[in-house]
Amino acid sequence: MKVLKIDHVGVAVENLEETLAIYTGILGLELHGTEVVEDQRVKTAFLPVGEAEIELLASTDPEGPIGKFVAAKGQGVQHLAFRVADLDAALAELKAKGVRLIDEKPRYGAGGARIAFLHPKATNGVLVELCERKA
Ligand code: ZN
């Protein structure tokens, strides 16, 4: 498997507008766009930082994955996403190595990316996302 770069860092927040004001106002980052991902029950906002991005994630449903995360652990870094050239090949390789996965098959995330999550138990506590983008 070839990891190309850190694609983004996912940060779970309670209030997207309030947090955007912090990232744009204090850090001077620029908002690249927002998107509701129905499948994940989140509203996301992307703020580019060099070649990577900060992905802010606010739950649209308390029972969704981000809603549950914030309820259990509070706001903060939720996942780390690595860009890979070929997600299907990466998942096949991880499966062959017996790595515990949340997603056996790719699904679609924000921005039309193909994504899959590894189980945090497989990585000593960090929820890792693999991400493949066309552009
Ligand atoms: Zn992500």
C-alpha cells in the first residue's frame, strides 16, 4: 500500500458556525466549502492547510457516528485521513494481513472521495481513514 500524504484531519465539533469562526478568525484559514453527508449524518466544512485540509464535522443527528463520538469523548480530533492511490488495492492488502476494518468496501465521503475506515483497535486508538480522490 502506498500512502501519498495526509489528506485531512477530521475534527468533531458541536457547533459548526462557531468553530468555523475560530479556524478562520484565529488561525486565518479559509473555508473551502461545506457539505452535508447524509450517509454519515454530518455537516462537514473543509479548510485547506497547505496540501492537507482540516475537516470539521458537526452531527446532524445525535445517534449518528459524530453525535455519539462527541457525547462520549467531547469535541476534538476524531480521525486521521491518509490519501492512497488505489483504495481497492489498499483494502485487499489490509484484509490479507488480517487488519480489522470498519469498512470492508469503499464508500463515498465528502467531496466525492472514496473512503474506508480502519478499526481504531487496529491502530492503537486512532481512527484511520483511507481516502482516494480522482483529482
Ligand atoms: Zn474524513
